[in-house]
Amino acid sequence: MPSSPRLEQITPDTVEAACELRVRPDQEHLVEPVATSLAEAYAWGEIAWPRLVYDGDELVGFLMGFFRIQWRPDDPTDLRSGLWRLNIAADRQGRGYGRFAVRAVCEEARRRGETTGERAGARNFGEVAPSTRGGGDIFGEVARMAPDTR
């Protein structure tokens, strides 16, 4: 487990380092670069929640949650929250930073009043379901995923 992970907002002093964060080359087709995510965070305003993951003073990852997005245009009551993006630095994977990041999004969702979800077999924020795809765990804590914007 990471020694002392924490989340930080992106600032003018950290945005360049954030944009330089890279996942493994074999993962690049699976997730957008941080710069793209930051542009989407700007466009989505209050819905997007971008954060940097630090361990001590070292930048180890980026996440972007989303909160209370209207999922279906025809149903204003179908509001969903979850994890939109997760980028863990290539040389820092497998150390628990992804798990920390997912739980941090869940804590923020609970802080905002979210209580239920339906992802990977879990029904409540806080539950964890094993991955069926390999490469780590998929956490039921993150209720629903944002639509792919590619």
C-alpha cells in the first residue's frame, strides 16, 4: 500500500507535471491523456472533479470523478456519479494508488450525498467487486462510468 497518498487540486504550478504523467505504453489506447481530461473537466465545469494523486511529494497519478450527471436526456431524475478517468504513472502501478484513487472518488461521492451504485456486482458505495477483465480490481464503489467521449 502507498505510504501516504493524498489528493491535490490541479493548480498553475502542477498542471505541466500533470500533463506529463504517462501510463504504460500498452495502456495508452485505453485512457485519454491527462491534458484531454483537463480540457473536458473545464468544459464539464461543476460535474467533473479532476485531482492529482501524490505519495509524499511525488506525483503518481491523476483521477477525474463525475458527480450527478443527467445520464439520459429523457429522464432528469437519472443522475449518476462515478469515476471518469484514472491514470497511474507507468512506474508506480501495482502499489495501491489506483485503489486509493477509487476510494477517494467514493468518499467524495458519499460526501455529496450519493449512496448507491450498480457497477461490477456491487450495490453500494464502499463495496468492492473483483475484476472480470484482469489487470486489477474493478470497484463497485464507483457506481457508473461516464460515457466514452472519444
